[in-house]
Amino acid sequence: DAMVIQNPRYQVTQFGKPVTLSCSQTLNHNVMYWYQQKSSQAPKLLFHYYDKDFNNEADTPDNFQSRRPNTSFCFLDIRSPGLGDAAMYLCATSRGGETDTQYFGPGTRLTVL
Amino acid sequence: GQNIDQPTEMTATEGAIVQINCTYQTSGFNGLFWYQQHAGEAPTFLSYNVLDGLEEKGRFSSFLSRSKGYSYLLLKELQMKDSASYLCAVRDGDYKLSFGAGTTVTVRA
């Protein structure tokens, strides 16, 4: 039944040690999004893919990269995590039309030691 | 830029009604969404308004006034499981969303 799947649900990494978070979807949606959400704050869009087209938000740090090898999978790479990168990372998908809804995965809680 | 405001916290009693307001100032408007987010979990879709008026869906209703840049989410017959954060999000033209910081609703017995 799961539509948007994120692994792992909890990730612990060390300061400066690269980490990859994964997202997969069974909805065959065109668009996949990565959000960062810190405690009691709004989800902040980092970037999104419309099919294979990558769209970076202007204020997303270079430390964050993404890959979408196929329709179903999308990865978030954090090259050198800092303490400020500890957050919940949410993956979402949508068809890509102007009236459609975004569906979220359960999120990955990242801890940086 | 986008500016989406909603109260930080609200408390209500089980069985009561609570209204969560959201005001927005965006460069464009192509729909307003409400999401529910339980602590440590992902947001789940509640409602979508693109035209003025009230949309009712069971115990939850959402209202939109585009001329006032205003929406509210109405939760009726509150249950303990309704304790969560409620996020207002605006689509300003394409398919991306801008979120408010969320309103934490606490339901007390």
C-alpha cells in the first residue's frame, strides 16, 4: 500500500561524513521533491525533479545534491553534513499538473554527531 | 517572496470546534492546501481550495477568500487523535508549494 517510501527512517552520521537518503514511489508521478524540515518550522523545499529535469532552489547549499536515476527513485546526498543539517528530510511526489496534490513519504530523521 | 502566516499554537477541548486561520501574500495564487502532520511523521493531505468558499469533508472544512488572502481550517467534534500540527500551503503558479510554519493543535480531555 505504501506509495512514497523513504529509507532509512532514522539516520545517524558524523560531522563531515557523507550520507545518502533514498526515496522511492509507486505512483508513477512525474515530480519528486526533497524538503528539509527543522523542529516547529515549515518544510523548506531544497530541489525537485520534473522527470529528469533537475530544479534547484536558489538558497539550497551546494552541500546538498540529488540524483534521480529513474522515475521511481530519487536520492538526497549530503556531502559534508554539519550540525545545522540535522533535520527531518521529507520526500514528496506529484503528477506535475497545476491542480494536483503532493504526497509525502514518512521522512528520514537525520542526526549529526 | 512568499509570506504565509498562521498561529503557532491552539488548545481546545475534546468534542469542541477549532478554527485555524491562515493569511498569505504570494506573487501568484493557484490553490491553497491544508496538511495534517503528527509529531515525527510526514504531512498528510487534508483539503484543497482554489475557488472562494467552503469545502466540507467530514469533520474538517476549509474556507478560502482570495480577495482577502485568507483561509481557515475548521475542525469539528475534536478527538484526541486530532492533536497535531496543521500546515497551510500555497501554490503560487506552477506546481511547487510554499508552506506556513504550522499550527500545533492540542486537544485536551
